[in-house]
Amino acid sequence: MDVLTDVLNTLELKGWLSSRRELIPPWRYDFAPSKDSMFHVLSYGGAYLQVEGDSEPIRVEDGDVLLFPTGHPHSLYDDPESPQTRLVRLDYNPQRGYQLVESGGEGSKPLMLCGAFHFAYPHNFPLLQRLPKLIHIRGSQEQQSFVDILRLLIRESASQQHGAEVMQRRLTELLFIQVIRLWLDQQAESSGGWVGALRDQPISVALGLIHQSPERQWTVKELADAAALSRSAFSARFTELVGEPPMTYLTRWRMLRATRLLKNEVRTDTIAEMLGYESEAAFRKAFKREIGIPPAQYRTSG
């Protein structure tokens, strides 16, 4: 089971390109904290990035991609002395409209694309929470397939053709997946957290089993046996890397699947069966304990 694919499908990743800006010095944009993930693509020129909480700015070059998985506040500017020009909020909001800011004149100009990613069913999912505040993919590190997506996204960001909005949306979603894949490949074998969980062979086996068959009545011993570890060693390793014990993760994953099924109008008794609960009543009790409200109320909530 491809755990990353399963997570992104279940969480319903949605991408949105907010703006395309041609940049004329001096310029500076301060990006407010967001409940969604934010991203930027720079082309035809570089900039400085100041991440809130960091002491020194980072130099960003032509072709670099910046992803802020947890919506961490930051600033981008052409020069440390540039005055603030605008505070930008990048919460996912496709209804707000797309901004195309052109400077006029001939030739290529420094360009910045900005956008956001939204997950329909986050529910504090641990694998998302344990991503870093910034993922910086440098143009020099990018693979050809990654470069092709960037070029197409930049071209479509200025397109007036029919279907341009759909193309932009799908390309941003592909960009997110490619950023995560490339970032995972670049991490050290000894990395902890989310990276370690996916790259650690025993734990990735256990995660794959949970995602493949969430309805099964898994025990810690069964998962430990599949991972070829003792029960105590497996539990400690899983908790350290994933951020919570195996059975807690299993319950959370079931509830995440349940929230999506409820919104898709699947019957409660069917959901209970699909997720391995012995009765509809048992599922309702577990759902209310984990989510805070009964399934019926969740189904009718916004």
C-alpha cells in the first residue's frame, strides 16, 4: 500500500493558484499565518526569504519552490531594505478570484506565483502536523519531470484559454506531490518524524497494513510480527516516528475515513462495517469520543 497516496486521496488535497505577479523593485510581501499550506514559485530572478522566528533571511534563486506545509508566516523581498508593500493572506479561497499583476514593457521580468493547498479532512492528522515549517526545493535540485510541471504552471498562469483555471488547479496539486516526493528523497536515512516513518522499513510495513485494511481487528502484536520486531520495540519505534501509538493511529485513520464517508452520504451502518466495528452503536460511540459530535450531526454540519 502506498501510504502517501492513500493519505493525500483521503484528505482530499486541493490546490489553488492565487496570483501571478511581475515584480518591479523595490518590493516586499509579508504573508500572514494561514490555516492552509502556502507555496511560492520564483522565476526570472531571485529574492530573500525571511521566515518568522528565524534570525537570518534565506536567499531564493530563479526556479526555486517554497512550500509552507503548516501555513507559517514569512516575508519575501528583493532587498533587505525594501519597504513593506503589502500584507497578503493566502488562505485557500478559490472564490476570491485570481490576481494577474503585470508590469508592462518588453522582455522577461522577475515573476512570483503564489497559492495555497487545502485538505478537506485534516483533523490534526499526525503525518501532516510533523512536516517542517518550510520545504525549500532549489532549482538546481529539480528533476526534469518537476521542471516540466513548473514550466507548464508558469505558462498556464498567464493563459486566457478555456480551461486555464482547471489546469492551474491540477498543476498546483501535482506540484505539491512532487515537492513532497523530492523532499522525501533528499532526507537522510536517519531522519525522524514523518520522513522516518515512511522511510523506516518496519514502520512503513505496519503503516501500509493499517491503510490497506483499516477494518481488520489489528493488534500491536500482529503489526509487530509483520514488522519483524518485538512488541515493545515496535510500539516505541512507531510512537517515536509517527507521533502516537499504533492503536491510536489506527483509530484516528478510521475516523478520518469515516468523516469522508459521512460527507459522501454513505449509511452509518455501512461505514461501521467498512471500518471494522462490530456494530453501528460501537461505531457511533467511537466517533463521538474521537470527533466530539455524533456521526449524524457531523454529516449535516458545514
